[in-house]
Amino acid sequence: MYRPSIFITGASRGIGLAIARKFYEEDFEVAICSRNPENLDAAREEMPGLHTFVCDISDKTDVKICAAKVRDLFGSLDVLVNNGGTFLPGKLHEEPDEVFERLMATNLNSAYYFTKVLLPPMIARGRGTIFNICSVASIKAYANGGSYGVSKYALLGFSKNLREELKPHHIRVVSVLPGAVITDSWASSGLPEERFIPPEDIASLVWNAYSLSPRTVVEDIVVRPALGDI
Ligand SMILES: NC(=O)c1ccc[n+]([C@@H]2O[C@H](COP(=O)([O-])OP(=O)(O)OC[C@H]3O[C@@H](n4cnc5c(N)ncnc54)[C@H](OP(=O)(O)O)[C@@H]3O)[C@@H](O)[C@H]2O)c1
């Protein structure tokens, strides 16, 4: 029997892992990537049959190699989730060039290169859904947003332009814009868990948007902690 497939970048922890768990429960073939092999091993132990790839998504060559392996594994994906990203607070006029370069490579370029390798079989089949995990920082500027904010505004631009391009090919592109989600990114915040969105809620939103009729696309999902932004 045909089992649909999903690939999620940067998914050994946090939001990506929650999405992997949700689609695994729904009997998808699930593949993920990240850098640390131990976290990938732990995810495979939890979800037998999970496909894992060690990849530094900030490295273009690594991304192209990993994407080609995913394409060889599944052919045409049903779902691609450009989730992998990293957060470093800072100010554009103070931060070293390397912060800008690292955040753009990890948060934007990775989505661009993964998509370019994985898209042709989806176009050939004429179906598929691509989720880009943006942020409320894609639509709201913060004084300490620095290059993170720049990368997330750009990722939303990527997502919107890609949607227009892919409409004739029946591929849906969904931008997800979460506020603060309780993951390792917030480990040192000292704020109570109640102040954050649980990652499982993002996974449910992604699943619900995917599950709608292929005639419908949820274009932008903006979701915040009920008590507001942090
Ligand atoms: N948490 C939030 O409040 C929040 C809000 C809005 C948007 N987002 C976005 O949601 C996405 C996921 O965030 P998260 O909070 O779930 O992150 P997280 O808990 O810090 O987890 C990040 C995941 O990405 C992987 N990763 C990080 N850098 C990588 C790299 N260079 N190459 C490959 N894998 C890498 C990590 O594994 P390794 O370290 O082993 O590589 C880990 O599996 C990001 O794009 C983030 O910007 C998060």
C-alpha cells in the first residue's frame, strides 16, 4: 500500500521533531536531518523506520548531498517542511558579519537549496505541499531581532513567491509564522512553560493544513502564545 512521505529539515528536536512525530503517527514515511547524530539516533529509537540524515543545513554542499539522498529515497515527496533554523539575538549595526552570514545560510539558503533539489519530482507528479517555518519575526521587527529578523522576512518572501510559481503545478505552499514556542531555543529564558506555544500545536496546525482538500491552500498561519508575544 502507498505510504505518503515527508521530509523535515532540522528536526531532531523542537518543532521539527513534533511535526515528525505527528506525521509518523499518521503512518507517513518520515525523513529528518540535523547535525548531531546522537539526537538522530534517539529519534530513530523512538520512531522505528524513521529515515535520518546528518547534514549541516548552513552548508550548501551538504544540503545538496542530503537533498539528493532524500530524492533517491522517496522520488517525489508528498510534504517538504523547511523547518531548520537557528536564533541568535543581535543588532544589525553591532553584530559581526559572520552572524548575518550564518543566519541567512541556515534560515533562508537551506530552504532555497532543499526546495530546488526536491521540487522537480513533485512538479513532474503534479502534487505536493511545502511548509516554510517562518516566524512572527517575518512580519514584525524587533529591536534585538538583528539578522534573524532579516532571514525570517526573507523566508516569508521566498514562501510567497514560491506559492505563486507553483500554483499551475498544483503544489501548495504554506507559510507558518509562530510566536514563541517552547523549545531549546528558549531554554535559558527563565519564563514559565505556560507562556509559550507547545510544539505539538504547531505540528497539529501543519497536519490540519495538509489534510484539507488539495483544492485548498492555507497560505499563512500566524499563531501566538495566548498571552501574547514575548
Ligand atoms: N521556538 C520558537 O519560539 C520559534 C518561533 C518562531 C519560529 N521558529 C522557527 O522554527 C524552526 C525550529 O525552531 P525550534 O525552536 O524547534 O529549534 P530548536 O529546538 O533549536 O531545534 C532546532 C533543530 O534544528 C537543528 N539544526 C539547527 N541548526 C542546524 C544546522 N545548521 N544544520 C542542521 N540542523 C540544524 C537542530 O539539531 P542539531 O543542533 O543537532 O543540528 C534541531 O534539531 C526554526 O526555523 C525557528 O526559527 C521557532
